[in-house]
Amino acid sequence: MSHEDFIARVPIFANCTPDEISTIAEVAQEGFFQPGQIIVTQGTPGQAFYMILSGRVEILRDGASLGGFGPGDLFGEMSLLDQAPRSATIRAIDQVSCILLSSWDFKALLERHPSIAIKLLEVLSRRLRVADERLGG
């Protein structure tokens, strides 16, 4: 599966065209983590979004395991837009290969390609509307 295929599956990029997906893939990087290595730490500002290509990771909150992620799973997508503290620690169980997109690279991309930003806003607005309706708003 190509990087474009993985990025096209990301919910916040659902409205993007194939050309826009390719543009996002161009700024993505590959990351590799060894077993036991911490990928993100709970409470620290989020600075990147990750899509797992191979290997498994464990999700820890306040030291307790909440399960794991494997190939095709993603985490940290909202850190592309804000740098709110991470809600969990993610640790590699096996050797992990992933695609990562840093928030600074992504924000620079949005400045060069405003159409991607507009499509992102549409998806986030729809999500907010659904959440609001669930809460009876």
C-alpha cells in the first residue's frame, strides 16, 4: 500500500482529491521505532500525526494499558491543528514503521494549498455538527 493509499483513508482527509492526497504524501516522512521505544508521551504537546505501516504499539494512560494499535491504525491527527497535550503515551511493542506528518510541515502545506484547508474545515465542521446533535445542541 502506498503512502497515498494510507493518507486517503484518514477521516480528516476524506474530502481531498487524489492530487491533494499526493501533495500531503509529499510532506509525510517515514518513522521507525524500536521495541519499547516511546513514540508519544502523555501530557506533552502533540506535534505529529502517525499512521502505522507495520508493527504494533501499546496505548498507555496514567501507566495503565488501554490496548494497542497495529498496521493501518492512526493516532494524533488532531495534533496537526492544535498542540493540545497528548491524551496517552504510545509505546512500540515490536519494531514499528509508520508514516508521520509533522504539524509544522502540515501547516506550511495548508498555506500553499488553501483548498486542502477548506476541505479539512468541511470535515471538521461536519464532525462538530454530529457531536453537537448527539449532545442535543
